[in-house]
Amino acid sequence: MSQSINVTVWNEHRHEKVNEVVASVYPQGMHTAIAEGLDTTGKITIATLDDEEHGLSEEVLNNTDVLIWWGHMAHDEVQDEIVERVQQRVLKGMGLIVLHSGHFSKIFKKLMGTSCDLKWREADEKERIWVVNPAHPIADGIGEYIELPQEEMYGEHFDIPQPDELVMVSWFEGGEVFRSGCCFTRGSGKIFYFRPGHETYPTYYNPQVRKVISNAVKWAAPVDREYPKYGNAQPLEIIKEKH
């Protein structure tokens, strides 16, 4: 029996409102395409930047097993209080999937502790996403590579900490490479950064991209155990008096 996972899909949802090209690709918003592609059981909640509390109230987050994050043009508008709230939930076990330009989000930079900067270029070039860790659960059902005919280029150096596990590496038509599928652990929470998904391309309709995101949700879901106890602790055994 598959695990029931409650997922919240967070999308800035600004490009779709102001850019006709993006609106034509994602008429219902990128969040809808991402949510429709999830092969998971459990409740799926949609949250956007302009919702009250950005759609990420204490109640919503407390009922979220995995949070998916897409943002780009309005990172600075995300309230620091909400970023802190999300961080605390990740440290306590909530999974976090950060997509594409979410690398520059406040929450990803806060959890990574680095600038998370990179090279980029928009030139409609081919991207080939190579699986470099074929035994990893996130690569389940994925071939040797995923080929996207048009994408935005992200190139190294990607200023992130060394990933705990590297699952995928991208090659671009212009010659650059990029660590495009990176796993991290922070506290009790698991984080996966997945590179593709520029707003003007139909990337989130690609079956293999959807498969990766679904696999990542299952991988990042919290394990069933009590949160660790910290602070002063009583001994488990009798401590013999020392002379």
C-alpha cells in the first residue's frame, strides 16, 4: 500500500498574470501543471505569494508532508516571518522540493547558507539531464537522461554546499554543465533541488520531469518517528559514583 503524502505546491504566480507567453503555456498557472503531474496519494494544497500569509499558515504547514516551491521575480516579497516558519518545519521533518529559479528564494538560501548564485542564459537551447546516481529513489523509472528541446541554461559554478547526494547533472547545447538534481538534509528534513522549469517552456508537462518530482516527493516525505529530544537529558543507566 502506497504512503499517503500531503503535498503543498507553492507558486509565486506572478509571471502567468503579466506575461502572455507564460499565460499561454500555463493558463491555469504553473502550480496546476505541477500538481496535476504528481503521482502520489494524499491531499494536494495550492498556495501562492498573494494569498494571505502566502498560503503558508501554521495550519497549512503543520498538515504538509512535502512542500514544493517555485519562485522567480518576487523572492524579496516573501515575508521573513513565513521563511522562518517554513525553515522550522523543514528542520522538524517536512520535505522541501525547490524547483528551477527557486534556487534564489529566501528559504533555499537560508537553508543552504550560501549565495546559491549561478550562471544563466536564455537561448532556447537543448538541455540533457543525465542521471549520475541510477540507484537513487529519485531516479526510479527514469532512463539514462531526460532531454528537453528548449530550456534556460544554468551553469556552474553553482554556489551551494556540497550536496549530500548528487542524482542528476545537466549538459546544455552551449557547452555548460550544471548540478541539476541535488539532495540535502537539514535537521530532520530532506531537501531536493531540481533545475528545469523556466516559465516560458512547457517543462512541467514533460512526463519524465513529472516523474522526477513525484519520486522526489516520496523520497522527501517525513519518516515515521518521534522528533529528537534535545537539551539536558537524564541518564539511561545508573551512573556509578566516581571516587
